[in-house]
Amino acid sequence: MKHLFKTGLAAASAMVLSTGLAFAGPYDKYAGTTIVVSWPALSHFKAAETLIEEFTAETGIEVEVDALQYLNLRDRQLLEMSKPRGDYDVVSWVVMWKGEYVSKGLLTPLSQFFTSGSLVDPNYDIDDIADAYLQNGGVVGGKKGYMPGKSGALYGIPFGAETSILAYRKDILEEQGIDVPGTYDELRAAMAKLKEAGIPAMTSRGATGHQVTAAWLFHLAPLGGKIFDDQWNPVVNSPEAVEAAEVLREIAKTGPVGIPAFGFGEAAASFLQGESAMYLDTLKIAAMVRDPAQSKVDGKVGYATHPVGSRCGSETGGFAMGIPANSQNKEAAFLFLQYMTNKAGDQRMVELGGDPVRMSTLAANADKFEDFPVVLEQLPCADADWRPLIPEWNELNIDVLGQALTEVITTDKPIQPIMDAANEKARAIMQREGYYVWRN
Amino acid sequence: MAHAPQDPLTAALPMPMAKPRFEPGFLTPYAFIIPALLVMLGGLLYPVFMALYLSFYDWQIGLPLEDADFIGMTNFARMFTDPQVWEVLWVTLRFGFWTITIEMTLGVALALLLEKPIRGASVFRTIFILPLMVSPVVVGLIWRYLFDARIGWINYYLGAWFGIDPQVWLGDAQLAFFAIVLTDIWQWTPFIFIIVIAGLQALPSEVVEASTIDGANWWQQIFLVKLPMIKSILVIALLMRLIDVFRGMEVMLIMTGGGPGRSTELLSLHIYNRAFNTQQLGYASAISVLLIVIVFAISTAILTMANPMKNKSDV
């Protein structure tokens, strides 16, 4: 009798448990887990803090955020991810670091989560994420090592990703009788005319290193230039590259005082404070224009697609999020990643003042924000390969191009010899890193 | 066998024991020194030897040290042929020359002016040493915004008072170099001032009085009496500033990031960039070894030429 009772109790317990498991929510198993997220102290990520609170309330997964100035993230993340057991469960990287992180074995491929029925949300719809963003921020492999291809794999999901658009002061262009520039020729003519009228034409980054290189790259792709040819030969002294440097010099000469010392913040502030007529950089400027705490120009700004040179090609950049290989809470981290970038999360980010990464979110909100239709139009020709996201890029970016382009915008020296010298230095680095060892 | 008569005064005392070969007490001083020695070895010599060790490897952050490739003297060979290293070394030497010369001159002059008990001297002294209390990162931020081409006070007042057009202080090679020199002078002149004034106040008043009786005027008292008597203090102040010039990087990192170009990139900032921007820890270590050798050589030369411990009559 006693034995029968025990057996019955065990069977009942098993039934209750199995029923409970079968109906448990996808987050129940991870409730009470704490994950640590490393990301930049930028407006999009600040806005995401509210979404994090909602994530914790819905899932029971606690989130600690370690927010740092964005150019300082890399050192911290590299140190954390190289430990046997890291503190970070989610890291957000500037897209140009993804190659280095993967080549050092520091990131977890996301395929292992996207193939798990218990983890992946069937309505996630990864195809809805803008192609250029996903390729640029999340995919590593392919023929070049940083683009999609047969050897490519997904390591991150874009979050805080961006492309470039033109923001301009409607009142100033109208007053000066200048049409919104649609091509580089028109842009250069507009800058010259504004300069003649005594109005600082276009703001730009220009500080030595990463900032001035980024400013030049914005013009390189649409003018038809590249950093390397198909054989990894640097071509930063090509006619297109030199023309991009000429445009940058013109911007520095016709723009607001101080461009050679401007980082991203200073360049944006110049436009937001009404000191420049145009801004050609990340789409994030639109949210900043709308923020009365930062902007004096809300209501006066129009948006247009990135001017076209010999081809259409805006930047792709910003951030993507992934999971370190040494994370102790990978599944909870994936659930976080998924929640922040699913359709509802993407829409919520828009409501909180952030930037969407999904085409459906952009389309759904196109009538609410003046810049969204422009971004929708821009994204199909956003160039995911506008800069080489190889591990050596950081050295080329800061040490070689970042120095040469400073010389371009702070002196009147002929540009071609400056870029020729930079090309030689770039070649030496590629040689040192073994890119030509397969050649006879 | 007859015993020698015993001194009645010492008879009650115990017989002296034979001197032991090892007296435990002689270890006591060493025991006291050992903790300090261990701290020195751990905190000073270990990093130096580690830098030397790493300089023979090709190692990047994010990869295990065990996986680093031993490359012998390659980093040193590269360093000696790398024009960037010589460029930043030249920037460092120019920076050191201008800052130390001006700081020593100003610091000594201020100390001589405020040496005597004049009304409000203590207030002036407190104000003068305030910059020393500010962290280098904050100093960098303060001066970065003062020199800002758009919103900086310096451009504003130059325009308002003298009608000078706004200057791109931190975006022009010469102006940026001037800006970091000025910032360093602002922060470190008080250091010289405080050391020198302490030295001046410790001078024996009889000597100064004697020189007055002998007819020395104010200038003669300064150049023939006071400064020679605080020579050792001046040498130490010079040495400390010199070492700081080679070590310091925070202010430049915040103000200019070493730019435009490499116009404000000091050797230590170059090492930082090599280590953390381009991830070449082995190469950065090799340049660190060069830095140690340079500082050691200059320090030795100064101490040899003007050893403060040599002349005991110095204060």
C-alpha cells in the first residue's frame, strides 16, 4: 500500500513537472540570472536603458550595463574577453572591430542559438533587418574575411547601426538660392557659394586619427574609391581617393572654424548650434536635432540622401551586439539580444528616441519622422564594404590615413604625394602582416 | 692547579659566555628591509623586466601570452628604423626643453617674490599651488575647452579684447604644441615654486644677513648666495620634472590625442597608442625600454654633474 502510494505520488509529481515544463515561458529557465552588457555611452544606448528595464520586468533576467566612451570600449572588451571567464555576457562593438574579435576567437557564433527551438523567437524575422547593417556589423568571413560569403558566419546583430545622410538648413539654402545638393558637383558648388556668402558651409570631423579618416571615407565610396583592390594592394592614392581628399580639404576650408580638431561630438555640435549649413555624416543627427537639450535648429533642418559621385554609396557603421566566447550566461545573453532587436524592441527603440535597424520599423514610422523616408531610400545603396574591416584596419585608420589626411586638411601641400606616401606605408603594413605571402 | 684570585666586584657576576658564531640579532635589520625590498621587486623591477621580456615577442591583447611569437631583436631593429619613434622623441625633447625652462624660471622667480612675509603671501601661495591638486584628466578637459575653436574662452577674449580672429588652437600643429606647453606650465610651475620656496625659507638667515653687511645688493644675494645654496633642491626639482615630461601623457591624450599629425604626441603617448590602438604590445614594450634607458641616462648625467649629495654645505 505504502509502495503504491509512493509510486502514485512520484507519477503525479512527474506529470505536474512535465506539464509545467511544457508550458513554461522561454524566459523562465533564466529568471534570476544576471547578465553584464558592455556598450558605449551614446544617446541610442542611453535610450535603450528603458527597454532594458522592460526586459527585466518581462523575463526576470537582470542586466548590468557597463557604458564607456565608445573609442575606449575596445581595450576593455579585449581584456575582458581574453580572460578564461569574462565578466561580460554581451558586448557591443564598433563594426570595424568585428574582424579582430573573431580572428582572436573572442566571439560566439550566433548560429548555435538561432538553431535552438527553445531560444529563438519564431517571429524574430532576421531578414527584416537592413541587409547592409547585418552584413557590416554582424557577418565575418566570406572572400574578404569581413563580408558575407560561403565561409561567412553571423557573430552579431546590429544595434545602434547607421548609414550616412545629408542634413541641411532649409532656411539657409533657401535664402541663398541653393538647391539641395544631390551630387558631389552640386555639393562642392554649394559649399563655395556659402563660403562666399560668409556662411560656414559644412561641418565635418577632422581630428587626427580615426575621426579624419572617417570623414574622408564618407566621400571615398560615392566618388568610386576603395582602400584595397581585389589583391589587397592599397589604392589610397588612386584618382578617386585623391578627389575624396580634395573634397575633404574644401570642406575644411569652407566649413566652420576648428574642423581639424573636431571629433564626432564637436562636428555635430557645430550643426546643432546653428554654426554650419550642412552635415554629411551619420543619420543619428536627426534624433539629435529633435532633442531640445542639444539642438537650436529643430524645425529648420531638412534631410536628403548622401550626394552621389560616380556611384551611390553611403557609409555603414555604428554598432552591433554579440556574445563573448567566455560568457558564462550565453543563452540569457542571446535572449537579451533577441529582445532588444526583435520587431517590438526595434519599434520601442524608436519611441524611446533610438535608431531602428529593421526595414519594417522604418516603413511603419516613415510618416512620423522626416528622416525615416530618406533613410529607407538610402539603405539600398548603403555600402557594407566602404572600409575594410580587417584586423589591420585600426592601424591603417589611425596611424597611416589618420596622419596623412591631417596633413591634407591642415596644409596646402599637393595631395597626391601625401596619399602616395600613405599608400606605401599601408603596403608595408600589409606586407608585415603577411597578406602577400601567397604571391610568387 | 692554583686559581687566579677573583675580583670581588665581578665575582658575583656570571661568567662571560663565548661569543656565538652567529648572533641572531644581526638579522633584525634585514628582516625590516625585506618587506620594502619585496615591494620594490614586485612594483618596480618586475614591470621593468616584464617590459624587457615582452619586447622580444610579437603579442597582441586578446591572445594568450603563451601564443605570442618570440621574434628576438626584431622589435628593437624596427624601433631604430621607425621614423615615427624619432619624430615623437623630438617632440618630447622640444616639449621638455620649453616646459622645464619656463617652469624653472617662473617657479624660482615666484618663490623669490613670495619668499618674504608680505601681506597676503599665504593666499597667493595657496592659489599658486591649486593647479597641482587638479587631476591631469581634468586639466586636459579644462584646457581643451578653453582652447576650443568654437566655444573656448581664449578665442572669445582674444576676439572681444584684441579683435583677433578665432584660432584653431588644437587643430594647427604649432598652435597645438603651444597649447600643451602652456597647459603644462600652468600645472607644473607651482611644483617648482613650492619646492624652491621651501628651500629658500630653510636658508640660514645669518648667511643672508652677512651678505647684506658685506654690501651685496638684491641681485647679488639671489645669484651669488641664495640660488647656489639651494642648488641641490633645484637639481632635484629639475630631475623630477624631466622624468615627468617623459612619463606624462594624460593631458595630451585628452586635449589633442597627439595631433594634429604627431605634433603633440609625446613618447609615452606614442607607446600607449602602439599598445592599445594598434595592439602591438611587444613593440610598445621595446619603445618603453628605450624610454627607460633615456630617462636613466639623463638622470645619471644630471646627478653626476650636480649631485645634490656631494656638497654637504648645501641645504
